[in-house]
Amino acid sequence: MKTAVIVFPGSNCDRDMAVALEQVTGKAPAMIWHRESELPEGVDFIALPGGFSYGDYLRCGAISARSPIIAAVKAAADRGVRVLGVCNGFQVLTEAGMLPGALMRNATMNFICRDVSLTVANNNSDFTRLYQAGEQVNFPVAHHDGNFNADVDTLDRLEGEGRVAFRYTTPINGAARDIAGILSEKRNVLGMMPHPERMIEPAHGGNDGRRLFEGVLAAL
Amino acid sequence: MKTRIYVTLKNGVLDPQGKAIHHALEGLGFSGVNDVRAGKLIELDLDDSVTTADIERMCQQLLANTVIENFRIEPVAG
């Protein structure tokens, strides 16, 4: 599996993501600076990492979503390449219009940084195929703006089409219908606030995140 | 030519920042404040060649996230 991590100014989980991808695939990902306009030939998996790209100026992920590389990421996603956006990466995906909805300031007004329990809402994607539907997993979250919001029609559509991948087992940030992660229509793009790349080996306190990457690897 | 863009949260969208300001006002002893909504003001200094349609596109494509925000364009006289 050939992987790439997009690096924006202010990304801070890009190296965590790179370590996770190397551990699971056995090969280091290509680190791609956001000013690039092309992705490596034959890339199978693109990760948009967490962080505070552009200092969250204007809106979280807003400036990054207009970076030159995003056009290439969109084109790759249209071809079926798997794209994972975590935390700030999820915000970038919604700002780029690759996933519906928006991530707003946590309703509690707090920055939330701790491990949380998630429920796997659907295991119908390459990212979630190695989990059981309804299974509870523990992933860390670290965000101030993870309050997923969309209009009722969009929320109904996401649920109706089985595109909610993960929910918070108990509400943490005010997200509509406790949504923690959603899939694109073709299920090859996943955006989520919790960090699977920080839960891949026992030293992390668990390895629930590992299967997310292994699922994609197994599908290819 | 200066133009101001007012970006505000759509009705019904929860505004935690507005709520925090509201609480702080109450903490200072101000009463009678029913609600607070916080938004953004973006001021653009533009060439005369820039049309209203251009500004509209700037708002749609970047300045506002129309999933959750409304925008209002207001030219500044002088």
C-alpha cells in the first residue's frame, strides 16, 4: 500500500500519522507539502492529519481546504483512492466540500483532550470493516472544534445511507446525533475527530485504532 | 474602494462564543440581555475593477462557510 500524508503549516499530528502508517504497512508514507499540486504516482491512501493548520484562522481548516494539493486530493478521491481526515483533517475535508456538514466550537466551550469511547455505527467501509458494528472502541480526542453540525436532511441522509462511521458512546462536544466520524457517498473518504493513529500499540494505552489502517490495507 | 463583509451564524446554529459573552455580561451585572450572537467583520480594500459578483464569489468560496454561516456585503462610502 502506497500512502501519503499531507502536511500543512500548523499540522502537528503528521508524524504520528506517518509512524502509524509505517507500522501497519511496513513502508514510510510520502510526506506531501500543501503547496504541491501533485500526489505520488499510484498512491492508495491519503491522510490529512490533525493540528491547527494556519492557526485555525478564519475557520478551522478553511485556508488549508483551498491549498493547491487539495485539488489533487479531490481528484484522487473521485478515482476511489481512500482518504482519511483526522481532527483538523476532518475539518479540512468538510471545508473542501468532500464531506458534508461543518465542525463547530464544542458546545461545552472547552478544549477536550482525553480518551473517549466510540461506538462503531457501521462497518460497511474499508476503514471500519475489521470492527464489529456496535462495537465500542477507545480513541483519544484533542479538539476545541469538534461539534459536528449539519441540517436535518443531511443528518437523515447520512444515517439512512449508513454513512455514520463512529459515534461518541456518550456525548462530549455537542455533535449532532453524537456523530464522531462520517463517510463520503462512495465510502472511500472518512473524516473523524478522534485519533486512530494515536491508538495503535500497547504503549498508547491500547491499539483499537490499528484495525482502521489494517482494514484499508486488507482491502487493497 | 472598501467593502465590509459581515459573517454571522445562521439562525438555529448554536453559538457557544455568544453564550460565553452573554454569561460574562451577566457576571458584570448587566441585566436585560436576552441573547448574544458573535460574528465576524472582514474588511476588504478592493480595486475598482472588482465587481459585486466577484465579492459574492469570494464570500461563497472562502469568507463564509454557507453550511453554517450567512454573509452580508456592505460597501463603505468614501
